[in-house]
Amino acid sequence: MAAQLQATRTHGIDKNVWTELVQLVSQYQPVNLGQGFPDFAPPQFIQDAFCEALKGGPMMHQYTRGFGHPRLVESLARFFSRVVGHQIDPWEEVLVTVGAYQALFTACHALVVIIEPYFDCYQPMVQMAGGRAVFVPLRPKAGGGAVRSSGDWVLSAEELSSSFTPRTKAIIINTPNNPLGKVYKPEELQLVADLCVRHDVVCISDEVYEWLTYDGAQHLKIASLPGMWDRTITIGSAGKTFSATGWKVGWAIGPQRIMKHLRTIHQNVVFHCATAAQEAVARGFERELQLLGTPESYFQQLPAMLHPKRQKLASCLEGVGLQPVMPEGGFFMMADISSVELESSEQSAEDQPTDFRVVRWLIREKGLAAIPVSAFYGPEHSKEFDKYIRFCFIKEDSTLDSAADILKRWSHERSNRP
Ligand code: PMP
Ligand code: GLN
């Protein structure tokens, strides 16, 4: 019985894009614009905060409060009370998790609507929780010529509303979105909010890239819309916030009536996260609270640092005929690979999605890693979107330059081919 349940819960999700591509990257050592992590050190202040935490006495090396280190839940509550317009209770309304991954895992249950493209772990998490995912895709606006910005990818209001049924328990949204870079506009969030209220549905809002927006795009928390605090779980990640993905500190923030269920799952799965890392993240937020809105704030410095990198990658992709979709937020960029013709071995693997074939070939033959975008779609729509691959630009300029050299050489070869 247990084995049977186990088999249904894990059926078809034993492999994922990360396990395969991280392995290929370690084998071929390409220039890596694949998995999303900075290839530079986190800012000095947060490294110092971790070192100080480690030297902060014996208790920094022992268990702390299971639902979140007191200093961290207090600083998260203080910080996010400012941005969400609700006085957050640190003891009842904040849960610290092992990365945003675990926050998502504790939040996923029952029948869940997922907007595509979505961060790929949502569907397996819903399945493991015994639920079922229903997918609604964002699509490039029809009839507008070449689509150049992630803002041109939109939801169909009819498609979204018809995906809600009396059994729907939750919807997961991700803004700024990975892999597309879309930053939801107020009216788009309002559409989601209205449906949540009408159908009494919980909104799981993955906002791990909340500080990273460009060209005037503004991140809005759906929890701050009227009637939404009480039905939203907002998820964040210190990995993205402070460029320290290896620390695996995340959080879920929401109303007590929902958070009590997440706490029950948390206490029976991991119980507790690394103390010193939480202490360091608390110190980081305390600093940011003081600097909020000033040019010294890391939350202003990081997008300012990434903006030229985004330009660099976009011009390079454009220059080699891989039309980029300009992201309004986050640190990923999708590029259209329709113009690419595959060579020999990969051409034969025709049962495989085109983007996977291109990415494997790029890693092996050209020494450049990217991520296939169809991995961010459910089975119904993945074929429709396998003409895109995703590049990560939170990388040193030298890494981006090496990637550009590879892409230029490849484009030259393509144009010289008989
Ligand atoms: N959500 C999104 C949209 C992501 O891109 C990621 C990847 N980091 C996560 C959640 C997981 O975050 P963490 O590394 O903090 O577990
Ligand atoms: N969020 C990161 C990305 O999208 C890392 C994902 C992972 O390593 N599982 O690339």
C-alpha cells in the first residue's frame, strides 16, 4: 500500500531538467549560462554577516526555533510589513524554510492552477502532495509583429477563469517570472485576485526575484491587493535576495489561518533550518531596512548591476539571430531558436523536444550551457513552446563575453554552411 502510494506520488517525476543538465555541465565544463546562480561572490556585507554569525557563540551552531530563528522572523516581519501594508506577526505569520523550494513544498496541496511557463518544481510538488495541476499558459500577444518583451506575454482571462472549478484550492503565480522575466501588471494581478476571492482559493505567490525589475517595471505584491492578505502565501528566497543561492534560506509569509498548516508540514519534514545562515540573513534585512530606498541598498544596487548585463546578452543574442524576449525582471532571458538547424546526432533524436536537443548539443559541441524552456511547461503545452531556450545573465562580464564569442563563432559557421 505504502509502496503503491509512493509510486503514484513519484510517477514520472524521477528525472528533471536540473539533474540532467547539471550532470552534463560537470562533464563538459561549458561556459555556464544554464542554472540560475551568480558566478560571483555575494556582497561583502552579507559575507561578513555570515562570518560574524559563525563567531557569535555556541548557540549559533545549535538548533534554533523550528519555525524560524527569532532574529530572522522579526526582521522579515518588520521588513515586509513595510512593503505589504499589513502589520505582520513574526511568530504566527512567518515561516523560515530550506530555500524557497521548501516553502513551495509546504504550500502545495490539492487541485492547483499553475500559470505557464512556471518554475519546474511546482507540478511535481503538487503531485507529491496528492494534488493535480491544471495549466494555463501565458502566450505572446497575437498580431503584434515580433514579440520583444516579456510584457507582451499575456494570460487569456477566459482561459484562466474557466480553469477554476469548485475543487480548485490554490493558484501559483510567479512574478517576476522564471524563465520569462514577466513582471505582472496591477490589472493582471487583479484578475487573479478577483478569481481567488470569487472561488475562495489560496494564492501562492512566488516572488523570489522581487527586487530585480528593469526599465521602470514595478513589482507588486498580490498580498497587498484588497482582500488578498488573508488568502495569499508569499514566498521569498535569501538565495536570490542576497545572491547566495547555496545558503538555502527561504520563507513563506501569510495569514495565521493558513500558516498554521504550513508549520505542521514544516515541523514534520525538516523541523528547522541552519541557524547561522538565518542569523546572517536577519542581519542583511536589518541593514536593508535602514537603507531601503537609498542608492546604498543592495536591492537597488543588484538590479543596477544586472541591467547592463541584460543589455549585453540581449544584443549578443540579437546579433546572432536568436531573437531574445526582453525580460522586465529576474535574471533570465529566453531566446527564440527557430532559426537553428541541428546537426547530425541530435537531428536523429526526433522524439525529443527541439529545445532539449539544441541545449544538449550546445553543451557538448559548443561548450555553452542554457536551459530548455519546455521544461517549464506541463505536458499539454510543452510542444508549443519548445522553440525557446533560457540564458542566465547573473554572471561575470567575462563569462557573458565568453558566451558571446561562442555564439558569434557558431553563427558564423551557420552562415557559411553550404
Ligand atoms: N522559485 C523560483 C521562481 C526559482 O527560480 C527558484 C530557484 N531558485 C526557487 C523558487 C527556489 O529557490 P531556493 O533556491 O531559495 O530554494
Ligand atoms: N532557480 C534556478 C534556476 O531556475 C535554480 C534551479 C535549480 O537548481 N533547481 O536556474
